[in-house]
Amino acid sequence: MRYDLEGKTFRSATNSDNGDVGEETFFHYHQSGDLVWADYHGGEIVKGHLIASVLPSGQLDMRYHHVNRQGQIMIGKCLSTPALTPEGKLMFREEWQWLSGDMSSGYSEVVEA
């Protein structure tokens, strides 16, 4: 699946209990070729950034870091798989893992706002 994320905003739709991102978190994306980056904030996230490469499959191979409301700096990695909602909006199904803290894994979904 090909897509252009430049200027698109996504919101968190679901997340594992061990994640910091929630329904109040918004992601503001940019894309140049196969390079993707975004700023995110809201809910438990004070400020966050991510950077990703678009794989030939259309998946995003991503690394992220943020500061949460507890003042912790958290880092992680994520493999995001694109899909379309029944309404035709772009979404990503995300398998992620903390690279800090307890090193646990989780699953989340973000949907085009």
C-alpha cells in the first residue's frame, strides 16, 4: 500500500495498557520519499518525536522517544502496518516495544483524524 503522510494528523484509537499513548494523543506527520517523521503530544505525552523508514511492504520501521507526564524519557521501536478503516481512512496497526523501562511489548492503532 502506497500513501503520503505529509501534513496528516493521526489520533490514537487503541493501545496496550503498558503504553503511554492514549485517546488524547495526536501525531502530526511529515514525509519525504521513504523518510517519515512526526511530533506527538497529548494525554500522558508532554512531547514526543518519531522517525521511520518506509519499507517496500509499505510498513513503517519506526523509532520513537517522548517525555511523559511523570517526567520520564521513554524510547521504543515499532513496526506499523498500514490499512484502511471501513470509512476509507488510513490507519496503522502497530507492534511496539519499549527500549527503556521494563522493555515490554504492546499493540496499538492510530487512525487518520
